[in-house]
Amino acid sequence: MVKNCEALIEVKNLKKYFHVGNSQTLKAVDNVSFEIYKGETFGLVGESGCGKSTTGRTIMGLIEATSGYVLYEGKDVQHGKKSKRNRKELYRKMQMIFQDPYASLNPRMTVSDIIAEGIDIHGLARNFDDRLKKVFNLLETVGLNREHANRYPHEFSGGQRQRIGIARALAVEPDFIIADEPISALDVSIQAQVVNLMKELQQERNITYLFIAHDLSMVKFISDRIGVMYLGSIVELAESNRLYEEPLHPYTKVLLSAIPQPDPVTERRRERIIPKGDIPSPINPPSGCRFHTRCPLAMNICKTSEPKLLNIKEDQWVACHLY
């Protein structure tokens, strides 16, 4: 359930285009809009290359938006005149957990210095002893030991490294964390541990998450609401259980049909929906509905007119001419 109907993050008509060779433009994120409420986990799912990670990095400010707005508590994250101090304070409230725990930690820094980097930048420790105490508390919070503080990243497993990344994000006491596929590089047995840790931290600290992933079963487990992306656009947005029980968009149905069932009898009986062809290039997306080239229910209007994201049912939005 959504805990609070007050929007913490508002994404409005966000676009991110990249100029590639031969004067071509890759439309990674194209006119995306959604809200993330305080205290909730908003899941963002889709196939590889659909633009979900670019959306997260643009919201965080790691990539400059081509157009559109990202508002944090009503304040524009990227545009407008902001002093260096105000921008620093804003980004203290927003942190990110990266996909690859092997590449996101500096191999030349100890775990203590990695976690305390944000503490040092924002002046959150009174002295060295206070700094060390905060590092020890953060390590224990994410299930590691204080003895790990003086070790280097290469001495840890993937799951442990991701816990260090979570501790680093928590160090500045943020309100909002973007988790960019935080479990995709981990073993299945470790994935559940990391997700359970994130849920516990959310309850204890009232953290708001944007959880980006392609594992739909895990996204359902952790998310309150889910947005489905295809080729740079949001095609469906709904409360988690509603999306899984009553998917509306043909692409959402394709994704859900690919989830394997643990019961062998159900697995044999389930009907897998196989879309036609390959994903079109974001450099030259199809006209009209971008999914019409693969959609089994495509109509003539789908080829010429791009559907708008409309509120079809309570808390369920879909961009499809069928509705």
C-alpha cells in the first residue's frame, strides 16, 4: 500500500536524447511522467535498453535532461538558479545504489573511507572518533562487522560489496534512494537478503525508493506501485498487485507471461505470450505506438497515432488504443 499520497519526486515530461554517429539521435527517455510518494517504493521495469536506468540517472542528476523537469519536494533538481550550497544540500537527500558492486566501489579506498566519504563532504561528523563510530554503526546496520572497516573492496563477495554500497548511501541520512538494478549482479540466494535488508531499512528510516529492475517477481515483492517502460516511454503504471492480477497493456502481459511459476503443474499449463520480431532501435522508433510492430493486438490506428497515458481504472494508467 502507498503510505503517503504526498509526492516526494515528480517527473514531468522528462526527455533524454543522446547524439550518436551520422547526426542521429537516440531517444533513451522520451516524454516520461510519474510521481513517487513519500515512504513508498516505486518500481520501474522493462527490457534491457528501454531507458529505465537512464531515467534513474537523470532523476539523480548524474545525466543532464534534454528537456522536462524533476521536482524534489516541489524544487527543480536540474534547472533554475541554485547556489552551490543549496545543490549540495539537495543531493544529500538523494542517493543512489548502483547496479555493479564490483565497479561502483573505489578499489584503492578502504571500506571505512568509502562509507565516510559522504560524511566528510557534508560535515556530518564532529571528529575522527565520531566519524568512525558512524561507520561502525552503518556496517552493523547492513549486516557487516566493524572489523571490515579497514579492508578493501576486493576482499568481499558481491553481496557484501552491495551492502557496502547501501551503507555508503545511508551515510548521509537520505530521504530518497534510487536503486539501479541493485541485485542483478548477485547470486539468487543473496538477492533476497539484499531486498529484505532494503525493506527493513525503509521501515526503520522511512526511506522512499525508486527500484529499477527487470526481475518482475522481485519488483512485485518490494514495490508499492510499478511503472512499465518500453522503448523510452511509460506504457502502464499501476499499484503492484493490480498490475500483476489485471495487466492492461499487451506489453505488460508479455512481460508477466515470461515469469516462471514454481509449481510444475501451473508452469506446464501457463500460456507464454511471444511478441513478434525484435525490439526496434531507439534511434529510429516506430511511428504511433512504439509496441505496434510486435503487438499481437495491433490495429491500424496504432501505426499512426501515439496513445496517451490515460487513467483507465482506479490507480491504473495505460497508454494503449485498446482502451
